[in-house]
Amino acid sequence: MKTLFSNRYMDAFIKTIFFFGITHLIILTCIAVRGNVHMLNAFKILNLDFFMPGLGSGVVNFVLSYFMVLGVYCPVFLILTKPAKAGS
């Protein structure tokens, strides 16, 4: 597996967080497939509905939550990542 950080402890820590995050999303997807689609609301996944209870429910908030996800993904993709070199 590719090393993300030169510090071995930090590399293991980040990979552990990544593993648990992926596992969490797989579990939520399984719950959603069984009928509770609102579990995939990004506001609910981040527990932001704890601070603003209305965020975790409703179709409009569901759609807005994924606009927020895109609003974070696009700058990360454009600013914090580098294009892959040809031939690698």
C-alpha cells in the first residue's frame, strides 16, 4: 500500500481513520438499501442534525447535503491534488 506520510505513526493513524470511515459508509449504505434512505443524508452522517435538528430530514435537505459534499470535493480536487503524470 502506498505511504501517505513519511511518519509511520501518522500514516497508520490516517489509514485507520480511512478504514473506519469506509466501514461506516458501507454500514450506512446497507441500512439505506433496507429502506431508510435518509441515513445517507450527509448532514446526518456528520451528525450536524444534532446541532440543527431539521437538517437530517426532508428531500430538500438531502439534496442540499450533497451540494455541500460537492462544495468540499471540488476545491479539494482542484487545489489539494495534483494531476497524475503520464505513464504512471
